Amino acid sequence: MIGSFLTRGLVMVFGYAYPAYECFKSVEKNKPDIDQLRFWCQYWILVAVLTVSERIGDTFISWVPMYSEAKLAFFIYLWYPKTKGTGYVYESFFRPYISKHEREIDRSLMELRTMAVDAAVLYWQKAGNYIQTKTFDILQYVASQSTPKPQPDNSNRTRQHDLNLKAQKVVVAHEETKEPSSPVASSSSSSASNTGAGTDTGETEKPDVGPTQDPPLPVSDVLTKEKESVVEEAKESVRVTRARLRKATSLQ
């Protein structure tokens, strides 16, 4: 564990930090050496290829003994002044392979660039539609919260309640002012009803059906029915009185 950690630290120092410092000094010279700059450009190209490749290669061959030490030695071999293996590796392996497949690589890169642009455009369109939808929903929610809710209209119910109270008061007042019928009239009506029941033996008695509950009537209808009932009672009383007078006359 300690050896692997130490080796990675040495790779970072001798594979990246020190070559970067040497490249910086070559660039910042008053008269940069073209060959030196070319050398360092080739070196960083190889380092970039190795960095990409080792992400896959480390998974399969990292179990090989002395793998990290071999990687460190290869980095030092590339830039060491006496070996300068960068030129050899670049000219012998990297450059011929890239020159042979340069057109295929350019075409693949162009396709990848087009796919990336299309994916970016599609992503932004979806993001724009999503933001627009959410903004509309938020505005609709705010508008619904700010709109006052309609209050229930209780005017019709209150008016009907007032009319019912007035009708009840009128009926109560009418019943209080109504005079009860005289005993003579009541006895006459009972005798007349008995006489009628004795004479009309052929008629069958109808069963007494309880009063049915009718819906509440308006005030005018209630008053009209009360007047009609009073008139009918008065007529019945007059008829019974006349019948008694006739009977008394015939007896004399």
C-alpha cells in the first residue's frame, strides 16, 4: 500500500511536474529553440495518450508485478536528456499509426461533434420547455390563490325563511281572532249528521284517512282557504238552524 502510494507520487512529480517546468523554461526563453519546443510538444502528446489509455489498461494489467515502477521508468525514459525516448516513440509508433488512420479519426471526430451539438440543442429545448411549463404552472397557481373565492348567495334562502315566518304569523293571528261556533249550532250539526247517517243506510262509510302533508302554501293561498272554511261553517250553521225551525213548526 505504501509502495503504491509512493510510486504514484513519483509518477506525478517526474511524469508531469518536472516536464511541465522544463517546457515552461523553453517557452519563456528570449529566443525559444524550435527543436526543444517540438520535443516537448511530442512528449505531452504521448503523455496524453498514455493518460487516456491507462484508464482502461490499469483495470486489466495493474495486477502485473512492478507495473507502477515500469510506468514511472517509462515517463523518465521519455524526457531524460540522455535517452530522449520521446523522439523514438513518436517517430516509430505514434506518427505512422496516426498518419495511416487520420481520415477515419477526423471523420469520427466530426460525427462526434455533430452528435454532441444535436444532443446539446435537444437538451436545451427540453430544458426550455420544462422551464416554460413550470413557470406557467407557478403563475397559474399564484393567480388562483390571488383570486377571491365567491361567497355563497343566501338571499333566496333568507327571503323564503322570512315568507314562512310571515305566513305562520298570519295563520296564528287568524286563529286567535276566529270565534268558536255556538252550542246550538254544534248540537244541530251533530243531530243533522246523525239523521243523515240514519236515513242514508245504503251508503257505505268511508275509512278515515289521516291528513296528508302538503307542501307549504303561499300566504295568499292560506288566507283564501281560511276564508272559504269560515264561509262553509257559516252556511252549515244557517242550514242546521233552518232545519230545526222547520222541525219545531211541524211539531206544533
